[in-house]
Amino acid sequence: MPKLPMMPRNLRRVDDDEVFSFACHNGVHCFTHCCRHLELALTPYDVLRLKNGLGMSSGEFLERYVIIEKEEEDIFPRLYLTMVDDGRASCVFVNKEGCTVYADRPGACRAYPMGRASMRRDDNSVQDFYVLLCEDHCKGFAEEARQTPLQYSIAQGLDVYNAMNDILVPLLQHDRIRQGVRLSTEQTELFVSCLYNLDEFRAKLLDGSLTPAPSKKELEGRLNDDRELLRYGVQWLCDRFWGSDRKMET
């Protein structure tokens, strides 16, 4: 078994069948403390769920609630949820009662205090495992609710979030990335448009302004389904960026 990388003091690995105590609700003293003083990175599926739950177009959601950053050393742009300038950098969707978008809250919020991590084995395969973030301010660990990582994931609705985030792997971890390839300004804009601004991506597919242009067969059943459109966006970017011949998973 490969040696685990050094992890921060408040982060520890938890085995698949390990039982841990944790619960979060408005009776816990630190309720919503984890919704403040944070940088909340958004995945494409996070944005899809939030904009649909709020009844907004993806472009409107990005303009109103998202900050896009790309440092010189970054390969891909990073999208963060806007925080309120209230002296505590509070999430824009939190109030004293809790999360106002709870049904569509981002995957990172659902997973807290748990996360998924990966490491590459000696044979170049990848091993996934769970970790727990044990922060001093969090009183949820003193609650009686007990569960395994899998049980917690199911209870928080993480299965679909994990599945939709995993479709990004062929794009984000392509061999050419490890070889040092960097995105051009045009590619960076396409990355945001195809994965985060689905309504714009849909419009471009319909007006034929994208190259390579998809066939009618490729678009069948995808234009009216945001999840399928996101899947196609990943495939299209792989083809455009890496010349991938990977077929879309069904």
C-alpha cells in the first residue's frame, strides 16, 4: 500500500466502514459558522443546480453570484461563490435560519465535514478515500448521530454530485495537462462557457457558432436536459482541447 501524503493536523483519513459522530442543525451552537469566512469553489454541477433552483439563467447567476479567478500558475479558471461584505464574509445564501438554497446547496456544503481525496499508486492507478475535516469551532462532532462515510454521503445526496463531478476527470486530468500544457485565453473562455454557462453553450450549439460543430445525432436529447448538456460540454471540450476520441458515457 502506498504511503499516505502528509495531511494537516485537523484532517484525517476515515475508512469506508468507519463510524463517526456528526450532525448539523439549528440546535448546534455553531450553526452556520461554517458558512462564513470561507472561499467556496463551485463546480459546474453546483452552478447548474443553483441557477435552476433559483429560476435564473446561467449567465445571470454567474454575473450576480460568481467570482471568476485565474492566477498565472492556474491551468483552469476557478469559480467562487460571492460572499457578503458584512465583516464575516458570509455566504450570500445564508441567513439566521440557515441556508436559503438548502435543497440545491453546493457539493462542498453537503459533504462538510467530509471530503473525498485521491492519491496515485505506484502502478499509476488512482486510489480514492474519504477524509474528515475536524475544525475546532465545529460542535457537530459532539452530536449523537453516527454513520459511515457512505451512509453520510447518501443522506446528504452526494451520490449525484460526485457522479457529475467525476465526468470532468478526462478533461481536468488529461495527460497533456501533466505534460505542461496551458490554456489560451480563448480556451479559458470556452471552459467557462461550456461548463458553467450552459444557457450560452446551448445557444451556441443551436446557432452553429462552435467548431467542431456537433451533429444532430450528438445533440439529440441533450439540449433540453442540463445534465446531459453538461456531459456533452465535457466531451466537446475534450475534443477541442485534446483531440480526444473518447465517447460519451451512457
